[in-house]
Amino acid sequence: MNHKIVPVVILFILIYTIANATIINVPADQPTIQQGIDVSVDSDTVLVQPDTYVENINYNGKNITVASLFLTTQDTTYISQTIIDGNQIGSVVTFENGEDTTAILIGFTITNGHGEYYPESFGGGITCKSNSNPTLENLLITDNFGYDGGGIHCSESSPILISIMITNNVGPGIYCISNSSPILENVTISNNNASYGGGICCRYSSSPILNNVIISNNFADFWGGGIYCHNYCNPILENVSIINNISDWYGGGIFCRETSTLNLENVLISENEADNDGGGISCSFGSELNFENVTISYNSVNNAGGGIAINSSSPTLSNVIISHNTALEYGGGLSCTHNSNPILENVSIYENCSNGYGDGIYCNNSSPSLVNVTITGNSSGDGGGGICCRANSSPSLVNCIMWNDIPQEVYFYEENDPNSITISYSDIQGGEAGIVTNNNGTVYWLEGNIDEDPLFVGTGEHPYSLLEDSPCIDAGTPDTTGLFLPPWDIIGNMRIWDGDGNGSAIIDMGVYEYGAPPYVDVDDNVIVQTPEVFLHQNYPNPFNPETTISFSVTQTSSFVTLNVYNTKGQKVKTLVNEILLVGKHSAIWNGRDSNGNRVGSGIYFYRFTAGNYHTTKKCVILK
């Protein structure tokens, strides 16, 4: 997925527009912003001096630019100095007459708006309706009220949002309804409070696109502390962090229901809380999850599904880490209920816990399919530290590892309808004899299974990868035909590789493929390539106070740079700037900038360059 907006291009357009249109100065030419809008024509610019303007403005269908002096100076202090105050009598800014992306609002604080709910909905801060698609850039939207959008309300509209802070609003930070699909770039949505979707609420075929977005510390009375999706909504999230959100019912981080589909790439879902189901994510009633490089960690729930709760849905989870989540009742990592039959491929489920059953995975009337899944270090209070089947559940495992789960790897509930489990080419601690069925089900113990210490690395960035003597290397199914598998493992290495060097490439058990090079797809032709430099994900991530970034130079000595940037693209710190020889290297970032000052919580990017090779990864500081 690549939906990146380039703010520099938009800035060029703005400068070009100013140079070729009339500039109306407020208050020199017109005393209020609205009067400036009223006398303007398309392509004009209403340029506003620093002050507080108590008014509610409406673009009235004009494709104009309304801007503070931030537009001409790029000085961000003008954003806080130029305030539009709605005086609690309506939306602060309204677009409702088909304005397009050349209708631009830039460089203001939008505050004290009050969006109506009945008989027609409006947003407290900004309202976009009737196919109005303005560009909103470098705004602080704060302390507004709107049941259907405390910050921004979108109905049949898809505005572009760039470098915006939406915070401390009552009502969803952004409310999207009726085919509204705003595009968000470098946006922070925090400390908003709503009934549904504290950060973002999506309803009725609304599918926002998010890139480089932080959704944190939002609250929902019912569903979706961070994000709420209902009725055919298909949001796309790329490079997004969903952190510290709370729901008093379902989905602390995300709630997704009624045939909606979540598309997540490079997403962190961490430290969210829910009272009922899904501390990290709650997915129900035919909804889907399409994941790539997603981490779900340190979330908690009072009932079921500390990491993910799946109810009446059968999504596919691929290349996902589910770790350190907590459930007071069932399914510390993952809960599957009400005929949910998800497919898990390249999923690592480790160190989750619950007070009840099924700390790794809890199944009730559900039959998940697990392919190349590692379940380890999970612990439950009653039974099934790895997997618990309560009633009428039939999970299947191929090429999996289950090890060091407490009190046992697999447990069948002693009452209710009988269960079954099918296992092949997997490493299960205790073997078939160690599976506790309580005489309430059947174990189908097929060929290729072993009961041997998998010999995990145990430390570093990938503690559950395999040592070179692991019995799990080249021990998976010899024939992967029909398996739901991506061509790479959980860290992007080629999935099937001759790890033991015997001349036969067979898939490994678990989420890692030992010794495999990075998988590269060029013009739809699969090639295996060992790059001059390979950059690893930092560890730990999130981190506080420091993290290690490892990389390898594998062919020739190179001049290497490793720089850290914030979400605005500003360089924070140079970690490496020198010629390095072939071999493995690492750098430690202590969370401080080049002046020695500790940086704030949030997303940062580290960019690695060596010759013509360059790549960027994301890290997160939590405090």
C-alpha cells in the first residue's frame, strides 16, 4: 500500500495560487474572516493576522485558501496565535457546497465549536458535507463538542488532512458517515471522548486512509476506544500507532463489525483497554482483518481477548505479533467465539496471560486454522496456556511450535460439546500424551510431529527464532500445496529455505525460516537477493529509555548513515555516519536529540543509507 501525500507539492500549489490570485487581508481589508470569504472569488486567499476571531465561517462553495501567516512563513507558532472560536453556537468551519481540494484551510487553532445532532448532524470543529472535499493542513482542532464529530464531521465527503492535531474534543475526533473517506497524513488524534469511536468513528461505507497517524488516549463509552467501524467500512492504515485508548465495552484499540474490513500495514496496537471483549481489537459479525507487519501488545480486557477478540468472523491474520496481552477471563492473546474460523499464518503468540482459560488462544464454537504459528511462554490460571477449546471447537495446526505454555499446551474443557484438534508437522511440548482432553474430544495426531526443545535464540530482537541446531529447521510439511502461506516469514525472509544445508529446501516449523535471505518481489517476478545492507527492526519497540538498531553489511565496505527523524521529517539525531566493513553492526538510540534533549513520546523513523541502498523503519517511544 502506498497512499503517501507529499506536503511539499501542496505547499508549491499554495505558493503558486497566492502568486496568481487576490490576497484579502484580515482585518486590514475585511474585519472578519467570513467577510473576507464573502468578497472572495475562486483561487483567492484570505490571509488572517494573529488574533482570536469569534465567528463561525462557511466557505459557501468557494475554492479559496483561508490561512494564517503560517502559510507565508512556515512558522508553526502562528497556528496557536491565530484562533477561530466558534462561541459554542455551531461548527467553527463549514464546507457544504461541493468545495474541492483547492478549498484550503491552513494554519489555525479551531476551538469552542458546538455541532448540532438533531435534526441534522454537524461537527463541532469542522463540518464537511455534500461532496465537499477540502484540504485541511497544519491545524489544531481542540476543545470542541459534537456528538457526530467533536473534531471533524464528514458526510458524503472526503477531505485531505495533513499535519493536524485533533485533541480534547467531546465526540469522535473524526466522524465519517455515508461514503466518506478522508485521507490523513501526519495526523495525531488524542484525548477525545465519545460514545462510539473515541478517535475515529466510521459508519456506512466510509473508508478513511491513514498514513503516519497516531491515535492515542481516546475514550469510548461503548465501542472502539481508538477506531470504530460499522457497516461496510474498509479503512486503510499504514504506519499507524493506536496506543492507550479505552473502551468501556468492546474494542479498546479498534472495534470492527458488520462486514467491515480492516487493512493494516506497519501498525502498532498497544496498551489499549476494554471492559468486555478485545483489548486491542474486537472483530465481529462477518468483518475481516488484512494484516501485514502488525504488532498487538500490552493490551488488556476484563472479559475475553486481551489482544484480539473474534466473534462470528473468519479473518486472516498474517505476519502478526500478539504478545504481552492480558484477559481477566479468557484468551489472553486471542479469543475466537460464535463460529469464528480465522486463518493464522506466520503469527507469533507469546507471553500473554489470563486468569481463566486459553491464554494463547481461546476457542468456543470456533475452529481456527494455524499455519507456521509459534505459541510460547503463555500462562493461564485454569487451563490451556497455549490453546483452550471450550465447546464444539476444532483447531488445526500445521508447521507450528507450542512450547513452555503453562499449565499445558492444549486443554479441552471438561463439559459442553466435545472438541477436536488436528496437528501435523508441529513441535508440541509433551507430545500427544501431554494434551489434556478431559475425555471430551479427539486428538488427530498426524505425521511429522515432534516433541523436542525447539532451541529458541532466547534473546535479542527475535527471541523465538531458531538456533542452527534446532530440530524445527526443515522439519515442516514437505508439500505446502494448499496451505495459506505468504512467500515470506514473519520478518520478511524467504519462507521456504534449505536451512540445514542438505540440498533440500523444506519449510521450517514456527514463524521464522532459519538462514533464509530477504524475500524481494520485483515487477511480480520473485527473486532472492542479498542486499549490500540489511536493516533490522529496532529492539525493544516500543521502547523507553533506549533501543538498539542492528544492521549488517554483507558484501563490501560502505559509507553508512543512520539518521532518526520525527513525523514532520525533521532530523532528530545522527547515529552512524562513517565507513563500515563487512559484518554485523548496531547502534543505540537513547531517545535524545542531537542537543542531548529527551524527545517526546510518539512515532519516529530511522533511515539507513549505504551507497545506493536505503530503507526506513519506524520506532515508537512510550513514556
